[in-house]
Amino acid sequence: MKIELISKSSAFTRNLGSLFTRVFSSQDTILLSGELGAGKTTFISGIAKGLGLKENLSSPSFTILNIYRIGSKKKLVHADFYRLNTVDEVLNAGIEDYVYDNNSFVCIEWGDIIREYLKVNFLEINFSYFLNNDSSGLDNSSGSGTGPKDFYYNVAENNLDQKRHIVFRSSNIYWDKKLETFQTLLAKIKNNIFTA
Ligand SMILES: Nc1ncnc2c1ncn2[C@@H]1O[C@H](COP(=O)(O)OP(=O)(O)O)[C@@H](O)[C@H]1O
Ligand SMILES: [Mg+2]
């Protein structure tokens, strides 16, 4: 199953992350891919907010693993493997301890390298820039029922905000079901939380 949508602002991307926590469980792992600055960390900061964390998520460009405690036993695990080049390096970072832990919400940026080694059902989320950042392209299909099945909401824009293309892709029944629920939630809140 695949959900494609367009984010028009960093607030949108963050809110999307918060909403995602409605289907994100503490046994789950998500892999976030896409160019630097495309919005992966912004999405995860929304997840942190949705999970009730008060502190700001640091961008772990130097730290490979950041662990945030949620209550007494759950954790949000934010991994960024941008600087790692081999599977060994990734495994040495200790990610497996969390991936196979039922109390850890695991979010991995640049995790493609361990895709094949993960023995869990993971969800992939890809973030990308719009090459042409005007109102052409995917936007035209919004609400028309043709083309990519995207959600497009009007949000207040400032000049730092840009469009991003976000794609959720699952290849297992476990995540297919969750994405279906997520899609229903998205349709419901359309004009609410995304008008930040
Ligand atoms: N629609 C958008 N979604 C997410 N971030 C956006 C958007 N528009 C502009 N930005 C900006 O792009 C940057 C994204 O940074 P970040 O989330 O750290 O990217 P990544 O983790 O993918 O490298 C931030 O500076 C953010 O303010
Ligand atoms: Mg990042």
C-alpha cells in the first residue's frame, strides 16, 4: 500500500508526524529516506510531539542514536545513519537492541543500508523536494481523482516553507492495515490540524 501526499510547510510535515503516532506502536520500525533537508527529522520531531515528549529533538548529525524516554518503560529511538557506510558499522551502533524491543518506537534516517537485514515488518517513508517548487506537477491532480492519490491542504505559508513530496510505502499486511487507518485519519482531519 502507498500513500502519497504533498507537504506545503514544515508545520505540515511536523503535524503529519504527530498524526502518524495514532498508528505507530512501540514495537514498530520506520525507515525514512530522502535528500538532506527534505524533512525526515522534521517528521520525527512531530512523532516526538505526538508521543508526548516535551524536549526538542536534536538533529543527530553527530550522534548516531538518540534515545528519548517516554514514561517509565517506552522509548523513542531516533537513529541517523548518514555517516555510516557499512552494515557492520550500523549493527555496531546497537540498533538491533531497539528494533527487536517491543517498547521502542524506532525511527531510522538513512537506514537503507540495513533494509535487507531487518527481520521485522518496517514501513518506508520517502521525502523529496519538488524540482519545480511552483504549483505545477502533482498538485494538478489534487482532488481531481486522477493521478497520484495525494492529500493537499492549504496552510499558511512563510518564505521558508517549501513543498515536499512524501510517500509512505508498505510491503506487508501489518503496515498495509496501519496505512489504511492513517489514510482514514488524514481524510478526517483535512482542514483541522494542518492549518498551522
Ligand atoms: N514542507 C516542508 N517539510 C519539512 N521541512 C520543510 C518544509 N519546507 C521547508 N522545510 C525546511 O527544510 C528543512 C528540513 O530539515 P530536516 O527535517 O532536518 O531534513 P532531513 O532530516 O531530511 O535532512 C528544515 O529547515 C525545514 O524548516
Ligand atoms: Mg535529518
